[in-house]
Amino acid sequence: MKKKLELKIVKRILLIGFTVVCLCIIVCAATKLDLFAYIGIGLAVVTLIFWVIFGRCPACGKFLRRSSSKICRFCGQQISWK
């Protein structure tokens, strides 16, 4: 059986990923190097795929959509982000 990541870890990874994406965009704008834009876009895609794979309800396994949900809209289970 697949081991699931805790949602607090998933949320942290998402925040780190999108922070790095923002930094890449800032560096790209400051230096005019397209390489940072490509890195930022690639990292954004990877982070979104990560969220689709691991951003699931621990009880029913359905995709949560938002990282601020306190209750699963499918099964009604309380979701702990802490």
C-alpha cells in the first residue's frame, strides 16, 4: 500500500515551491534572463502536479482542491492541517 504524506508536510512543500517560483519571476524580471522564467514555470507545473497527487482527503482519498478546507466536501471528515 502507498504511504501517504501528512497534509501539513504537503502544504509546506507547496508553500516552498510557490515561494521559489515567485523568486524566479523576480530574478527573471531583474536580470532579463529567460532561464529563470523557464525554471519558474517548470517548478510551478511540478508543484501543481504534486498538489494533485498528494492533496487528498486522508479518509476517502478524494482531491481536496483548496488547501484551506477544514472539512472534506465528499465524506464530511475533519481535515487537520497541523
